[in-house]
Amino acid sequence: MRHLTPVHVSDHALERYCERVAPLGRNSLAREVRRHLLPYLRVGAAVNKGAVLVEIHPGIVAVTLPSLQGGWEVATVMALDREAG
């Protein structure tokens, strides 16, 4: 059995994902974030104030933080403003 990096999705992140993309279950969103997060970590992801921004859809990022429970916590999901600097 393969060891999976735990990804915990906050209520806030789940709400924001559903608003910005489409309705999705918590476990499905965790899988989606994990699928994109692990390659970022393998190549040395850029950390911004302790957070790793993971693009999960074009223009949509998950803000992830190391979790005290182990693994990663998805704090929120936001749209990138491609027009801003």
C-alpha cells in the first residue's frame, strides 16, 4: 500500500472551491490538491510566508500550510488575478 501525504481541507477552503469552481466533496478536493501539491514539493516549492500556493485549475490556487496534525492543511482556495503585477 502506498503512503499518502495527508491533506486536510478546511470548511472555508471547501466553500471557496465550490463558489469558484464547482461543487465537490471534501475528500475529492483533498485528492485534487494532493495530486498537484506533491510535484510542487518534489521540485522545491516556493514558500510564501509559510504557505505553498498550488495551482489546482488554471487561475485557481489552493493556499496550503504544513499541518500540526501532519501533512498539509488547505486554508483557502482563491482565484489568481492574472492582470495584477
